[in-house]
Amino acid sequence: MTDLVTFGETMLRLSPPRGERLERTRELDVQAGGAESNVAVGAARLGADAVWFSKLPDSPLGRRIVSELRSHGVRTGVAWADPDESRVGTYYLEHGGEPRGTNVIYDRADAAVTTVEPSELPTDALEEAAYFHTTGITPALSETARETTRALLTAAGEAGAVRTFDLNYRAKLWDPATARETYEALFADVDVLFVPRRDAREVLDREGDAVEIAHGLASEHGFECVVVTRGTGGALALRDGSVHEQRVFEAETFDAIGTGDAFVAGYLTERIDGGDVPAALERAAATAALKRTVGGDVAVVTPEEVDRVLEGDAGIDR
């Protein structure tokens, strides 16, 4: 049985060396990065059997992405497109401290994934999947990607998988009103919702604290579980009327990109292994803390490292 299937776009991330500006650099570090594949990698590295669905051009760049994901133990279900008619999305990441901040520049228009249809994907994997995960980024990419997201959520539910959805709102892709309309149309096919408190307020138009937001969303949309993240304020989950809270584990941040995906990976892996919601929140927070110490989008961590954080023994490994 497959533990987890994810679906979404993965891009190539191009970054100049730290301290250099994009407009002056002569070097770019290349890595794969995408919310759903980040979750698949994190879960695979923590012991889950994870599969990632997407569409890529049959080109060196497309194959580069698949090779990188497979190197972490992720199985891939990719629809290969004509490289003369499609492309790989990219994004440029320029790290910067305060007051400049980190800048992200997307170049993903007309990527192959924008034309992906369910019939192109190995959807038989959903028949044996315990969990199916996607995010609010994917339906923002195109109308076709939106309909495919809806179809896969429905198919996963019919197959008996637990369907999880990370809101993951991106202002550079669409406005809050359009995003909210799309998200709420998908919520009937979602069992577990992950949502940052900020996005719940600004995109879903929710008021109140995290507990009130979780109760309101669960009541209105019938979610089995709502997980609200609060940045440095930690996270909470509402399930079966009970609220569970989790603090943030301290971390020296080297690269914050992908922290939320690592959180989801840790949470889902613990649930796949039979852990309860409090244990899943704890493992999620530990995995997210470790990700912040690693460069790139993905949580290149081990179960033993996560256990050390949970045990409070994350010092020098002698």
C-alpha cells in the first residue's frame, strides 16, 4: 500500500551565492523545489512510501527534477510532454538579510504542469494510497490544473484516502477573492486542512484567534481536522472537538524556504505511522525546525535527527 501521493508543480530553483545580487552574480545554484514534492521528499526521508504526480517536458531539465526527487526515495508518476511545446517553471531566490529581505522571482508561465489532465497520470496509485496531498498553489496555475486538482481530490476520496490540503496562498499567483472562491469550491473534497492564521484572515476572511478560526472552518466545511500555523507562535490542531497546541522548536535559520512543507511532511508521516494528533504536531514542529538549518527547499533530514530534537538532544554529534 502506498502511504502518500502528492500532486503539484516542481520548479528549478536558481540562487546566487549568499551576499550576491542576481543582477551581478556569475554563479547560480540549481535545486528542485515545489510544495507538494517537498512534502513527498520529507515524508520519504522519514520512512514513508511517497509518490509525486506532475507533468514535465521530456528534456534535461525535466529529467533533472525527477532524478533529484528519486534520489530522496520519492517515486514519481510523471506525464512527459513534448519539450518543444512545454517548459519547466523556474524561480530565482536571492537571499538577503534585513532590511533588504529575501526576494523571489517566478518564471513559471506556460509550464508543462498547466496542461496536466487526470488521464495523463498514473491514478491507479490512488486506489491503494492512505493519504493524498496537494496545496492551494496548484489550482492557481491554470484552469486545467484547477480541474485536475478537483478530479484527483474526488478520486482519492472515492478510493478511501485521507485528503489533505495546505492552503499555501501565493499573492504573486492570484488575488485573495479569486483564491478564496476556488479554495472553498474544493473544500468539500478535503479532510484535513493546513492553514496559516494570516491566510485564514486575509484570504478566507476569518476573524478571531487560531482556535476560533479552526472551529469556524471545521463547522462550515466539515473538515475532520484543521491545523492552524502561527509562525513563531507555534501551531494548533482541532480534531473531534479537541484542541491540541504545539510550540516551535528553536532553530538557527539558514534557509526558511520549505519550512511549512517540512511541517506537513512530519505531521503526515506520524499519522501514517499510527500516531495521534498531538504526536503528529510535535513531529511536524521538529521536522520544520530541522529544515530551517538546511539549504534548499527540501527537508534533508533523518528520523534519528527528528527524534533527537524531540528528546531535547540536538547538540554536537560526536
